[in-house]
Amino acid sequence: MNKNNYFFLLLFFLFSLPTFGQNLAGPWKGTLELPNGKLDIIFKISAQGNNLKGIMDIPAQQVKGVPIHEIRYESPFLFIKLPNLGIEYVGNVIDDENIEGTFKQGGQSFKMPLIKSLKEETPEAKPQEPRPPFTYLSRNIEFYNKKDGIMLSGTFTRPFDVKRYPTVILISGSGPQDRNQNILGHKPFLVLADEFTKKGIAVLRFDDRGVGGSQGTFENATTSDFATDVEAAIEYLLLRNDVDPTHIGLIGHSEGGIVASMVASKNDKVNFMVLMASPGIPCKDLMLHQKEKIEIISGLPKNIVASNQKIFDKAYDMILNNEVPLQDKLSDFFKHQYHNNISDQQVNSIVKSITNPWFIEFIKTNPENYLSKVKAPVYALNGSKDLQVFADENLEGIENSLKKAGNVRYKMEKLEGLNHLFQECETGLPNEYGVLNQTLSPTFMNKVSEWILEEVKTKK
């Protein structure tokens, strides 16, 4: 081979490096085949000169925009690392649209080919999602939380006829939620508001503080803070001439049920309450039971599940006992318990997740402290396949607490085949939520609306 040919090959190699970086840019989608189902992983790669950067999405777990610590291309291999999550991906780049590789996390390896998507996938609206024009009045509104000095934004719906309607406030569960409770392509609160309004029940749903059009900061907010937002919503409704002030109710989902109970325990303007998969046992026990059940159904060995229970039981006790300095003690504890087999980044991630203000208050919460003071009628429902708030023990806890309040106007019901989001499902696992087309079980919605209308009728 002559000198010119060597020069040509060198030029080709040098100029192909940034070109391949550009070819790698874009969204790459892979699917993990797990024992309990499939899980889509999306790496979104961008090229900045000869450098590659990116983020990771896991749609089914509502994980979006997680920064990728390192992306490196060494022909023909692509290396992706997220050390804080213990994730590593090594792939063999076949061509501009296909990568054969392995996804590693927590000592486990899974074959996961990546296919390049030419455009961002736009999720289709779920079948139950209502679309305008609506057959009722729908108005965007704002109301003010005087205690924290923030304006909250929401939507109020009622039938077109001008009169005073029984009205419910929808209260979302854990995590930042908009007024529609947008989760994994579903909009449960939009569907619920549509169903109720068509049946003559007005609905107020609103963005959590720091979300959507609402002011404030979500990250540092606690369950008690969210209760003040609901108090402000009640004050707003009492000023409207299309709301029946004798029939204002709260509907809380999951943690939202605790929020509803907090408010109803001290505000006599709450005339009824619906608890959707709401905790009825101490939240420490709830978190341990939830972790155990999901790990078992996900296929983890029994000895690992048992070990995790002991570790997190002790960790939660350290929080309950107000040990200081808490973060340092928890870091040392986890490193010792896991025999230094997890990285510092993983330890820091765990510690951070259980020492923020919201979690510290939540893990110390016992719903009985509020439910035992609720005098208003209560309808509590759970799905039989709920793996986050188990039906039997939590419904029993709610009932026992209401009895302590001397409350006899309650109804407890376990709905067969429904998960934590009240969808008809197969396993009840969280990775199933976004895969299901159904947003809310019609049976569930009918039962709740009928109960509310019966309560209104009985009180008149």
C-alpha cells in the first residue's frame, strides 16, 4: 500500500469519528426482559463536537431525564454509565440504527439490543380520556393558600345548569402531580372529573404546589403542607355560588387519603370523604410491607427479601428515633449492612431518598391519629391486587380508627382484580400501570359516584 493510501485511510478514520458521534445522536430504545415482565429503557444521546452526552428515560417507572454520567464510543463499542444508579450498558454498534449489548445493574446482566428511534414517540391518548367539547362547564381557576403565601392553579367543572352542586376536591398521591394526576400516559383525575360531572357532581382538581400553574416548591413540601393546600381549596369553594356548602367532600388517592384525613379531622366543612387506596396502618409498616411484597413478586430470592426487611426496618427506626447526624449514621449503616458491595453513589442515593423532609414526616405518620377524629361519612376502597397499599390490613386499620371516632357512617370495600390505580390488571405490579389501556375501572367509578349521590340524598 503506498503513502497516499495510508493518508486516505488516516483521513477516513479521523473524519469518521465525529461523524459516528453524530450518527449515535438521538433516542435509542431497548427492552429489558425481566422475570416479572418487560421494561423499556430509552437512552437519549446528543453529540457536542467529539463528545457524547445524554439522559435516560424509563417511561413505565415515570423516570425521565436522568443525566448519564459517561457515554464513550470506542469503535465498535458504546459504553454508557450511571454510577449513582449502579447502571452500566456496553453495546456493539452494528450500524446507524442497531446496537447489540448488555444492561447491567446490581450484579445482574440482561441482554438488551438498542434500536434507534427516528422521532420522539408521542403517547396516544388512552381510550377513557375525555376530549372537548365537553358537555359541561370547565373553567381554569386559581385560589390562594394564605398560610404559605402561594397561588394554586386548577380546573373546576360542573353541569351547565346554574345551581348549587355537591362538590368534591381531588387530592393526588405521592410525588409531583398535575391536576389530571398525569401518570404513565394516564390521566385518572381528568377521567374521574368527567365521570362525576356528567352525573351532577362538581369537581375541583388542582396542580400540586410547584407543579404546572401552581406556585411554591414541591421538593421541600410535606404531607402537612399539602393539607394546607386542600384547606385553601375548601375556602375557595365556599365563596362560589354554584357550590353547595353542605355537600363538600374530599377524595384522596394513596397519600392523598392521609391528606384528606388530616383536613377532615379538624375541618367541619368536610361533609364526606372517599379514600382511594389510602393507608390505614403506620406508614413505617406500610413501606416495609410494600417493599417486601413487590420484591417477592418480582422474583427476588427469599433470603434477600428477608435481609432487606431487617436492614430497612432498622434504617426507618433510626429516622423515628431522630438519630443525629442522621445522614452520616445512615450512610455508615448501609455500607456496613451491604458489606461495602454497593458504591458510595448508591448509598448516597438511598440516604438522600429517605432523609428529605417529606419522607421523614411520612415515615413517622400514623393515619389513626387523624382518622380517629373523623366524624363525616367515609367510603374507603382498595383493589385486591394493590401491591402498594394492601387492601385487607389497610381497610381494617381505617375501620378500627373510625370506630375510635365513634363514626358509624362508613363503608369499606375491596374491589377484585384492581391495582393501586384502580385499573383492571393481571399482576398489580407498578410496571404494569402504563401498559394497560384502562385508566380507571368503570365499576370503581360507578360505586364512588353512587355512594356520593346517596350521601347527598340522605342528608337533604
